[in-house]
Amino acid sequence: MTSTVPNAIEHADEQQPPITMFGPDFPYAYDDFLAHPAGLGQIPATAHGTEVAVIGGGLSGVVAAYELMKMGLKPVVYEADRIGGRLRTVGFDGCDPSLTAEMGAMRFPPSSTALQHYIDLVGLETRAFPNPLAEATPSTVVDLKGESHYAETLDDLPQVYRDVAEAWAKCLEEGADFSDMNRALRERDVPRIREIWAKLVEKLDNQTFYGFLCDSEAFKSFRHREIFGQVGFGTGGWDTDFPNSILEILRVVYTEADDHHRGIVGGSQQLPLRLWEREPEKIVHWPHGTSLKSLHVDGEPRPAVTRLNRTAGNRITVTDADGDIRTYQAAIFTAQSWMLLSKIACDDSLFPIDHWTAIERTHYMESSKLFVPVDRPFWLDKDEVTGRDVMSMTLTDRMTRGTYLLDDGPDRPAVICLSYTWCDDSLKWLPLSANERMEVMLKSLGEIYPKVDIRKHVIGNPVTVSWENEPYFMGAFKANLPGHYRYQRRLFTHFMQERLPEDKRGIFLAGDDISWTAGWAEGAVQTALNAVWGVMHHLGGETDATNPGPGDLYEEIAPVELPED
């Protein structure tokens, strides 16, 4: 059991094919594309060595740059802050360097198969992440309205939680054809996926997550909806998502994005950093031993982009923070899309007006975390009276909302994520310093665990992040509101540029907020691969006939198109 309120797939036949974040909107097998021995494609020899700007050094930018380099192009990566983007792993001053905190992405589902390709490629290990009631989690405490319940499985919780779990399963089945879609995704039955999803997109594009629950007879009880919002499924409470489009939530549950999570041993930021330094075995044009690092002066990306404009011949001209101006035949923009509205001076001619509208209307979620290092995983100590763990992974309606306990063995220092919050819950922390946040969190947790002195185990200063306050992010991840499907479709399909006027081609959008699965690293990888295909095609290249790319199969798998009038 991986969830306090599990989705319906928990009881699926283990012999069925595994699910992937293949997705209902664009059912393209990115994992097969990456695994094929023919590679992702080739460009004409006359284009070898051509510079391509890659703006943003997060996972999407580094993956795109890595694959362009393998084709014989010369990616020029621009990064305003640090390589990794929202894969950000930090240490604690004065503590063992093995103690780390994941300020951004920290848990990844097995269904992220394109992401897993790169995790395996650079030799990283993963291990089960201690989500609520996951097998890797010794115990979970659910604390609502001042009443705490200790559980090792869902069956240990009061009946009302099982009722809520059942209501969620019924709601998905009756309102979203869950079993049919699950079966189609497992079998990669593209016609059936498209048939089911087309009806749901038309029916539900204007519906919020909360409205979807309210329309279900299974959730007629306000108490059940309230508990579901506070405890949720998979990773915890989802009430901060209640105003968002139900289509966003269905993508998550259909693809098991919120289930069976794993963390990257040593920290997720290692993935883009290792790709940056990796020397591919198969590479065109460049000598063996070439890496992204070696293609950049001093092994560092160019600094922040301050201006983007079009110049003669439909070229893309990039000005950076050092005042350096370079012009490119093609560019990939992977940074947070609002940067195009604020931090970067842009020509209106970069994109069609409908795409500018979609960028401007993108809705981002706020998110905050705070971590502290502790001397050992003391939470595994047993209460002398009850025999239970003295502290547990905690879901609560108090300020902390979600508290995660992370250890590397019983005799080693450990880390507590004292709080992980989203949206309004995140904004409550925004004015407070790291130490002020810690004091409020310790007070809340002290009310749940009055016999546990957490403070005496703390061995270093807390580290914190509020992504809405990060100048190059201004939010944690995209989450569409009702009615935003058309906007997201414009952004995702931007890599198909033959439909655009010639003077609007050559710059390609990528990144997790361009994907259908924002907030998941898989979406960053998938859109990077779309953009790589787009650049290759733009420069006269093509894929091998035995391994068609996402653009080659576009007409068969294109996202549902809703009418504009």
C-alpha cells in the first residue's frame, strides 16, 4: 500500500504490463525512442558543429543539449543560477556532506520511463521513498482536527479513511473511465486511449478537481471531501489542487505518477550534473571524450539571458548578462516560461500571439520546504508504553501539512523534511526566515508528539526554499486551471513548426511546464526530446525509418483539439 487514500490501481493484476507516463494527451513511447539502437536521428554533415542555444540548465535543457551534442551540433547552454533547475540538492553547513536536502524534485515514479533511461545512463541508484503508508515507511500518523491516528497500513486507520478511499476509487471509475483508460495505457492501445480521452477532455475541460468530486455521488459527504483534501492519495493532501483542472489530476492517476515513488541516492541534482560531464560512447562529428562541459569555456554554461530577438534570416539572437550577443539558427527555451514576460526582454515576433497568450495565462503552484539535519533516525525508537515508533511520517491539517523522515541507516545522521506545503499553505511561510519557520514547525509537531524532543536531535541549521520567491522560477510548477487545455496544447505542440509562419520558427519551447505532466521530471525529459526532434527537423535532419520520432508520428497521436469558437 503506497497511499492513505489509494487510487484504484492499487489492486491491479501484478501480471499486467507496467504503466508509463506515456500519457493520454500524446501517447508516444519516449522510452522506446530512447532505447532504439538507431538513435534519435541525424543531421546533414553540412550542419555539423552548428551552434544551438539552449536557454536553461535544468534537466530539460541538459537532456536537450546532451542529445543535440550526440547528433554533432554544438549546444550553447545558458543558465542564470546553477545546473539542475528544480533538481536542486543542497547540503547543511558544517554537517556530513552525505546529508542532503532535496529542495525541488525528490520522488520519482517508476512510470517515468524516459527519466529512468537517463538515471540508468549515468549510473545513479534509487531507493523507495517514504511516502504516507508506503512499504518503505515504518509508520504514518494522520493528525486532523487535533486527533491523531497511528498506522502502518490503511487498515490501521478508522473506517472513515477506508470509506474515503473507496469513494475516490468509485469517483474515478464513474466519472473518468478509470479501468478502461488504465487498461489502454498498459497495452499502449493508442486508438482506445484517444477515444476515451477525447470524450473526457470535451466533457471536463471546464471542471475543477473539487467540482469533479462534488458531482460524484460517492463524495456527497462534505466530511469525506474534507478528509480527502487533507489526506489525499499517494503523497498526501491534495486540497491545494482543488481549484485546478480535473484533467491535471486525471493525468497523474492514470499514469501512476503519484505511486511507488523512489528517491535518487545522493540527490537528484546529480542527474543533470553527471549528464553535463558525460562523454557519450556514440557521438557524431565531435572527438571521443567530448562532453557538454568540454564544449563550454571553463566548463561552465553561459550566464543568464537578458534579451531574445529575431534577426535577419529568421535567426534567434541571444544577449546574456555579460553583454555577449550571439545569433543562432535554432534555440531551445527550457526556463520557466514567465521569464519571457519579465526577466528577459523579448521581441513580440518570437512567438505567434496565441502562444504568447498561453504563456501569459500559465498558472503556477507555490511550494515551500524546510529540512533539518538530526543526529540519528530517533523516530525509530519505540515508545515504552505503546510499543509504537515515537515519531512517524506525518500528515496533518496543522501548518506543517507533510513531514517526511529520511535516513540512511540506524547509526547514521539523518534528515527531517519538517514541512512540505503548496499554494496557500506555502504562502503562509513566505515572510518567515528559515529559523522562524522551524520554530513554528517544531511547535506544531510538538502538539502531535508531546513526548518527543525533536530539537535536541538537531545538529545543524535548517535549509528552506519558497519556489514562488525564487527569482528565476516564481513558482514550483505549472498546474492548469479549468479552461486552460487549449493553452497547454499550444505550448506542448509548439515543436511542430511546419504549421507556423516561417518568421515564427526556430525557437522551441521545452521544460516540465510545457509538458502535460508539469511538476514531474518525466515531463521535462519528454519535451526536451520533442524539442530535439524539432531542431533536427529545422536543420534538415531526420530520424531513422525504424525509429520514428514524436514529430514523425504526430498526426497519429496529436493531442485532442478543442474548438476555439
